[in-house]
Amino acid sequence: MGYTFNFILTILIAITAGCGNKDSGNKNNVSFNKVKGVRTEIFVSGLVVPWSMVFTSPERMLVNERPGRLRVIENGKLLETPLRTFDDVSSNSEEGLMGLALDPAYSNNKFIYISYAYINDGELTDKVVRFTDKGTALSDEMLIFNSIPAARFHAGCRIKFGPDSKLYITTGDAGKKELAQDLNKLNGKILRINSDGSIPSDNPFPNSPVWSYGHRNPQGIDWVPGSEIMWETEHGPSGFDGPGGGDEVNVIEKGKNYGWPEVSHLESKVGMKSPLLVFTPAIAPASGLMYKSGKIERFKDCFLFGCLKGEGIMVIKLDPNDKTKYISYEKIETDYGRIREITEGPDGSIYFSSSNRDGRGRVQGGDDKIYIILNE
């Protein structure tokens, strides 16, 4: 068949001492409050599936709730009235109001970008829309990018600006896995566009937004500080479309093929990029943060992401000599249920959200919540 199948690695990891320790092989339930050097506090509660969050200032955070509300948190308080409610959003399953990003020149132009699923000519589709943030309302709606294939499952759709000031968009295979290999389709890709929606001239495929392909459902991307090295997280198959597990961490390179659905787990094939890490059983990676400030020493030079099924935060220590590689990894398991988004605040604190009201979690009092990680 043109590829070799390696033994599927089962990863059950628990935190022991600090970022940089090797897997102990034990599976413990260690909450943040028991992890040496850091503590957590509830930042806000009463949210419904917070999918993305960004800081517009040290005092103000915007949060996308998947059912279709853009919420505002000011000075640590969740405002009752949404900044905007998206009436056309489709939120029947995994799809909904998803990606949220600030323009690199936000401080001057106040542009924000939002991706969400909606019905377009009878088809479920993702789009990216730009607005001007007026503080108490959004104005100047402009459609930036449309017709991204979506579905109730595998809908993408993380958006983030890279160090090159281009907007990157992750797309799921939308249940049509064979199209992840088709460069004429947007299923199962990472896209790269200009901030006005046009296609950059230096993209790898002429007149195409495709940056990389062969993805199943990527939902986390970020870059190593001071470089253009992109790390990515991706959901592996769920049984109906391949053996369960196989969640991935990849380093994304321009124009490269990441294999889905021709290979998954620890399979490999000539001409296709293999993942850095594969997690079986599934942990369901839902985000990605390259920690930049180093204010919290234990997470310095680490890539972090929330785990939905894994109910914790994975911490990967980068190799200081080659930041396309890692030297160790560990998972902080929490008592907070399913963990989705994770981001860094202007002060270097780390914020992460629960996702217990998404239909697959055990709802706890006050859910969903955003937590803040602080130095002890």
C-alpha cells in the first residue's frame, strides 16, 4: 500500500514536577492547585461553550460562545449584554461561532475577525467576517472569506494572524475525508490569506489560499516567538473514519501534505509529513498556545493546548536548539472537565476555558468558566 504501519503509541501522561520532565507512565488526577509553582482562579463563570478569546486591552477580553454570542469581559466581570449576537449562526453540533482574531494593527484600526458556520444556499458553510470594534457595538461588517466547507462534525475553524501579518484559517474535512487530499477543495486544509481576503502572491499553490493540506480537523495553531515556525494540533479519527485516537501535534510547513486520510496514527508514506506527536487514546486537542512571555517559569518555551476528552492541558517543552522539535511533554489533568481554548494575557498570565456545556461534558456549577493560571 506504499506505507508502513508502526506500533500505535498509547500515551497516558501526568504531570510530576515541572515542564521538562519525561512521562512517568502513571495516570494521576492532579489539579492545577496541586501543581508546584502555579495556582488557578476562576476568572469568570456563566458562559456557554466559550470557543475563542482575545484581549483587546489589559482590561478587556472578547469571547466567542459557540451558540452565537460575542461576549465582553471588562475588569474581570462578564457583561450581561453580548457585544453582538449572530442570528444566522448554525450551532447544532460541533459547528457554531468559532474563531476570533484581532488585526495586527488593531490598536489603530479596531478590526476584529470572526469565523462561524451558517447556511449558505442550503449548504452548511464557514465564513470569515471582519468588523470594526466600537467598544459597545460592532460596525462595518465585511465578508472576508466564504464558502469554507462545514458540517456538524469537523468544521474547523480556528483563525489567527501569523508573524507575517497574514490570516491563517484551519478547515476540517467536513465529513468528506477524501477531499483533504484535493488541492481544488478547501476541506482539510490550513489556509493563508491577506487581511482583506485576497490571496498572497507567495502562497505555495498559484491563486490558491491553501497553505498546507491533508488535515482532518485542526483547531490549534501558533508560532514560535521571533520565527515563522508554526505548531498545530489536530483531532484524529473517531472510529467511523479510522481507528480511534491518533490525535496529532504537527509543525506546519508551506505546501506540505500531512497525510489524512491516506495515513494516520503512526503510519507514514513517502511525500507526506509525519506528526511530531500522536496521542492514542484520544485526548481531543482543541487549541494551541506558544507561551511567549515566560512570566510563569514552568511554561517558558512551551507549547500548550486544551484537551476536551483528555480533560486537561498538554504542555510540550520545545528543544532550545531546534524549535521544530520537542524534548518532553506532559499533561496537567484538571478537575474542571473538558478544556478548550487557551490564551496568554497581556500580563503573561494564562487563561483557559472549560467546554462542559457542549453536549459531551459533565456540567459543573457555574459552567462554563474561564480560568486564569498565575504564579504561586
